[in-house]
Amino acid sequence: MVPDNRTAICPGTFDPVTNGHLDVIARSSKMYDLVIVGVVNLPWRKGSTVFSTEERVGFLRGATKSFPNVEIEPFSNLLVDFARERGAMAIVKGLRAISDFEYELEMNQLNRRQDPEIESVYLMASAKYSFLSSSGIKELATFGGDIEDLVPAEVASALKERLSR
Ligand code: PNS
């Protein structure tokens, strides 16, 4: 596909999507004509996510239905290959803390080496979501913590059903 600098990929595992992810997706949708949310789909790692790819994609579709320029798509190849296939010239990710920076710096170098034409763009997390992670949410849900304001309602009830003890 011909690369288009108005198309961006927002990639992630999204197990599950949080309001922090949605904040980054919403802000990206104002910067690009088309935002494709790429959901990591690694079936051979079965059991390593709480939710299946179909469930994670479904939660994201439900939570982004009011954004006309956002599409949700699973991918199981290299991120830069997926971006190239979709004609995207940018990968957009959120950054919360120094720990994210170290990981993302490494990913950036790897991705850039594979395809220097695809640029990665980082959005600083909004302050109210700077502590929020999918793994933290799963831990809270396991022990009956309050997650209602941190994830979409559909995700909160699915997590409670699957994880609560
Ligand atoms: O932190 P996440 O949500 O698990 O991030 C997933 C992803 C794909 C954004 C991150 O692992 C990354 O940037 N990977 C680059 C290497 C790659 O292409 N991996 C294949 C994933 S199918």
C-alpha cells in the first residue's frame, strides 16, 4: 500500500484496554485522518492473556465506536510490517514513566532498524492516567478493587467475572 502520512497505528496487547489507552487513541484520532489500533494476536502464546484476541478487539470496538476515523485490527506479524501493509507512516504510543521510556527506546531502535521510514511518535500520558496499566487493573480486579473509573464498563464487568476470587 502507498504510505500515507495521515495514517497512524496505535499498537498494543490491550489485555484489557484501559481508559489510559483510550485517551491516547482519542488524542491520536485528532492528529491523524485514520488511526488503526493494532491488537497483538499471538495464538501460539495461548493462555498468556486473560482475554482472547476476539474479546480484546471487541472491547476496543465497543469503546471507540464514537470515533469515525478509528479502526481496530488484530496483527501477528512485525509491527513495522503491519504498519507498512496498512500504509501507515507513524506508530503512536503513550509514555507514562521512565520505565516506559527505557522499554520504548529499545522497541524504537529495533523498529527503526527494520524500517527507518516508519516514524514512532510518543504522547505523554495524561496525568490522571499516568499510573494506569493493564496489569495493575488485573491485580485490582483479582482482589475486588474498584476499577469502574479506570476501564470501560464492559471491561470492568468482564474482568470481575473472570478474575474475582
Ligand atoms: O506493551 P505491549 O502492549 O505488549 O506492546 C506490544 C507492541 C507490539 C506494541 C510492542 O511489543 C512493540 O513495539 N513490538 C515491536 C516488535 C514487534 O513487532 N513485535 C511483534 C508483535 S506481534
